[in-house]
Amino acid sequence: MNGHLLLFGVIAFVLSSPAAAQASLADVQQSHVIVNVPPQEVFDPLLRRDLLAFFKHSTVPTATGVEYQLLRETSTQSGVAYPKYYLWVKVLTGSVVAQEGAARVAAIGRKRFEITDFLAKSDIRGAPGTVGSVFPAALVPKVLSLAGAK
């Protein structure tokens, strides 16, 4: 009987330790990435599709295509939220750039992306302080540079 109590005590200690909690949170976060980020072979087509649909519906109804640059190669995962990607996007009408700026998108269900925030280049130049309210601090200088903001 004492052996069972000792084993129970060790298990309870391990599970209550900060390291175990950290590992558990990391496992949960990784599981959210796995169930939400599309497979590599369809990532680009799905992202382009959803970016184009967003801009056609919101700001550039004549958009015919999009180009994007990932500002981070991997997703950012906070707690149990959808994994986020940060992009610099150019919206095209034919071969002309109709709009460009920084976007935050969430990967959802391995099948789609939702654009949660978009800051147009002109808005970033006019109010560079707003970038930090949407983008992680480590990406702010890159966004400001791409926008040509000071």
C-alpha cells in the first residue's frame, strides 16, 4: 500500500511541476498547429485563395491575384488560439499592385485561412505606432521597413 502512495505522490509532483505544465501546454499548442495548418502541398493555394477572396470582398473588388511574403516561416501559436501567420501582401489587378500591406491570418481546420487583420502600407506610414498592436514586437521593424515607414 505504501508503494502505491509513494507512486501517487511522485505522479502528482511531476504533474504539478512547472516543467510538466510547460510540456503539457507545448503539447496542446502543437496539437492546434497539427489540426489547423494545411499540409505543405496545399498551404500556398489555400492561402492565395483566401487572401484573394478577402481583398475582393473588402477593399479591391477588381483584384485578380495576390503575392505574399511570410514574415516568419512558421506559425505563431498562443495558448489554444488558431495558429497565426504574419505576411506582407501585394494585391494585384492584372500586373498592377492595387494595394499592399501587412496581414495576420489564422489557419483553420487545415482547409482555410481567415484574415484577422490587415494594415495597408499607407496606413502604416501614416500611423506606424499601430503596427505593434497587431504584430509581435520582433516583426514590427520588418513591417515598418517594408512599408517604408520611419
